[in-house]
Amino acid sequence: QKRTAWWKEAIVYQIWPKSFFSGNGSPTGDIKGIISKLDYIKQLGANTIWLSPHYSSPMIDEGYDISDYENVNPMFGTVADAEQLIKECHDRGMRIIFDLVINHTSDQHKWFQESRSSKTNPKRDWFIWRPARYVDGKRMPPTNWLSCFNQSAWEWDEKTEEYYLHLFAIEQPDINWRNDECKKALLESSMEFWLSRGLDGFRVDTVNLYSKPEQFEDAPVTVPDTYLQPAFDQFCNGPEMHNYLREMGDILEKYDAMTVGELGNTPDVKEVLKYVGFSRNELSMVFQFETMNLGRSQVDWYIQEPWSVADLAKTTEMMQTALTDSGRDGWQTSFLENHDQGRSVSRFGNDSPEHRTTSAKMLSLLVSMASGTMYVYQGQELAMTNVPASWDMKEYLDIGSINYLKQVKDANKGEADMERAKAALRVLARDHARTPVQWTDGPNAGFTAENVKPWMRINDNFKEINAAQQLQDKDSVYHFWQKAIALRVQHPDLFVHGKFSLLLDYKGADKDSKVLAFAKDVRTETEVTPKRSVVLLNLSDAEQPIEVTGLESGKVALSTHHQSTDPVAPLSPYE
Ligand code: TEU
């Protein structure tokens, strides 16, 4: 089959199955529930589903800890249900991709069970085992690496008296990609099994972590007074990374499959291009996190520092231009939410009753008028918000949040530090994206049967914010997304493939502007009057003058305020 780039114009809707919709009236969502909502998603304008992990899993990291790639978590259904889901998407002219989690398995995967059983087991080398170091007679892990979940990246195994590496939870041992037999079994089990059942591609989890260094060395001390240190430079973008991806590319090519890699901690554009250059046949595209990490402190994932519209302009410009301009053959993504982030309306907009709807509509334009492949996360189309600040921390169920609070508690630095950590979680915890989707204003927000307790508390605001209400209100956030997507689909030359440029001088005269202003131009050398669109987003709760010149002859195509027809009138709050 010839390799095409069908995915460039895909409009992807991400489903996190545990919280999407329960078709069988249990505490969690399931595949039957997803099938029953496909028409809702199609009506929004999305044409591709990304399903977060639905595989067998003890759910320590909510499915990102897979115990069998070729099976489905009974909570969500069966392999036959997953096949039915693929078919139901295809029947509607939609495509579907699954999550591919191949940096680690669950510690319950049979491969790891065998690996840990003895030093001589044939699968011992399928995971990463190292002896202890002894410092002053004290047993220490092989390196000082901090895992992504705030503990040592090495776990001592009593039985065989060695440490194994886990960049995430203790229950997520890292796979040894240097073992060819293991790599072959892994790719067959995780990729071919599903591609041969009609799957259209993958979102590739932690795509730059598979190649570990040959020698494990300590990370330099960047956080004083503590032993464990962030070690991203030690374990990201390792030496064999692109060989592995080319091998995967050969499999994907046979199925003309799409991939979107999750690429963290890679600020160097030249490095990013290696992952997505079309001619290299590795990945279709990647998620870059410069915008999502705005104001996030480098050493503490959760701590939030102030950021400005000028900062947002800078990250947006970089992500919109670096991979596609100047003859580069890469491709980019456009998104503001996923299952690892706080809700965008709470983080980048304003979730107060007065501004929630408007600011969410405004943010929908930042996603849908940007070039590349666009992504919407479940509930984003309804302006679902972060959980209320009044919720006790006990309602936060994510291992990331729990371990983070524990780390702060263990550091024993006092009440002020603890309060700062809680404040950070109220904005950035992954839990905010994981509350059940609010379908109706009825019992359990229509997420499941009324007599069961959903696995996670439903956000208190479901009576005001729910799909049923928004579907019948033509001014709702849902319908605004629908219009924005329709406009994008009508003008792919501008909104999918167009050339991005900022319209204000954010590094100089306009550095304090509250308006994000950018143009999208058709990439053409031949047209006499090429099309241009201008996007003006007021990210503040005050009226802002329009300081962009030359708009008089333009026409307002879409505004959060329908009375706005004058292209040069000041922008209302969050217009
Ligand atoms: O996330 C990888 C990652 O490093 C961060 O983006 C992540 O949010 C991290 O957990 C910080 O706390 C991916 C998945 O998206 C995430 O849900 C999984 O927990 C993780 O991989 C492990 O598979």
C-alpha cells in the first residue's frame, strides 16, 4: 500500500475510556458506551477517534500499565467489542487510533513475571536489571534518577537482589529495547495484533524514551538538598531512538497508519524534525508541550508560575512554524488538552460563571484555526472545568497527584510548602481531565446508572455544564466548536495547511498585549489575491483595542459575540 498523508486533515477526538460513558451502568465507562456516542462525536465535526488505553491492566496508572496488549480490560469490554468499535467508526466514515504504550509494561505482564523469576530466566534481559551500588555499606540504586512519578526510578527486587528500572510507577517496569527478541515480540503484540484488525494508527506514548543509554550515570544535581534528581537529559532521545522508530515505520507503512508521538522534553527543533520529517518514515506527527508547559516550573512539574500572552504567542509561533516552514517536511499538532493536563478553560481561559462560556469559545479558535492536525479532548467541547477548589485532596485519585503530595510531605518542609503543592494541583493535576463526562443534568450526570457510584466524583457543576443542555442551545460552547470546525473544514488551505504569522510585536512594543493576534495565509505563489484569515483572541477579562492594522476591508467570519460584525471594533472580554 502507498503511504499517504490522510491524517493531515484529521480532526481527532480523544476518549479516555474510564470516564467517557458507561454503556452497561457500571462505575466506569466502556466500549459499548463509546459506540453509542459516536454520532455525537461525528456531529461535532471530528472524523477520527484516539482511544486512550483499553487493554488489560491493573490500572495503577489508569491503563498506561498494560498486562496484555492483545486483550481488553474487562471493565471496558472484550476484543470483539474493540473490533466492533473499529467497524462502527469505519461505517461512519471515521477512523480510529489506539494508544501504544511500549516504553514499559505492567509488572503483571507475563513477560515481566518471567523476567523477575530468576537471573537465568530467558526473559531476564527483556527488562532493565542492574546491581545495587554500595555507599558506606548502604545499598543504593544504580543512579540518582527521579521517576516521572516522584520517586526513585529504580526498584529493589528482593527475590533476585537486583534493581529494575521504571521511569514511571514502580508497577511499570521499563522494557529493554536492546534485546531484539523482546522488541520483536513487543511490536507484534502491541502493533500488528491491532493493525491487522483494521486499526488506523496509534498515539505513541512517551515516544522518545525507548532507547536507554549504554551506561547508566547519575544526573547532575539541579535540585539542592535532595538525593533524587530529574534526569530527562539522561533518558530522553537516546542513541538508538530513530533506528527503533524506522523499524516501527516499516510496519506502519504496510497499513498506511497514522502515528502521533508524545514528545516531551525536546526543545531543539532539529531533534523534533528527526521524528516527523515525512521522508524519514518514522512518525506522522508529534505532540510538543511548549504551550502546555507554559508557566510550569522546570524542576517541579506541578508548580505554576505566571505567564503572559507574549509567552503564549512565542510557543504558538514556534509550534506552528518550526516543522513546516522553510521547505521542511514535518507536520504539527494543535491541542490544548489531554488526559494529563488541567482543563484549558480553567488554565488558559476563565472558568467563572461570567466568562466561562466566552473564554472556552475563544480558546476553541486557538485550537481550530491553527495549522496541523487538531485534537479535542472529551469534555473540552463542553467547556468542562477543573474540579472545585473546595474538594478535599482525597478526591484526587491519580498516582501522579498522590505521589507528588507524598513527596512534599516526606520532604517535611512545613505547612506553607504543602499549601503551595495543593494550590498547584488545583490547577495542574491530571485528575481534572479525568472526572466523568457530564452528559445530562440528571443523576450521575447521565454518565452511568443512577444507583451506582461512579469511580471518580463527578464535578459539582454538571447541572450547568452538560451535553444535553448544550445540544439544545444553539449558542452553546459545543455548537461554537462545531462552527469553528466547519470553518476549518471549509478552508483547509488556510486552517490546516496555511502559513502562520504573528501580527503583533510581542518581543517589543506589544509585549504586554492581552490579545493573541495571528494571520493564516494560503501557501501560494500564483494567486493574485491570496486568501488570508486573521485570528484575534482577547485573553483577558477587560475590553481590548485592536492594534492590528489593515483589517477595515475584512469581514468577521466567526466571533464569540455574534453581534460583532465590525472588524476593527475593540474586543470584548475574552472575545
Ligand atoms: O505521559 C508521559 C509524561 O511524561 C507526562 O506527559 C505525564 O503527564 C507525566 O505523567 C507527568 O506526571 C504518558 C501518558 O500520557 C501518561 O498518562 C502516562 O502516565 C505516562 O505516559 C506513562 O505511561
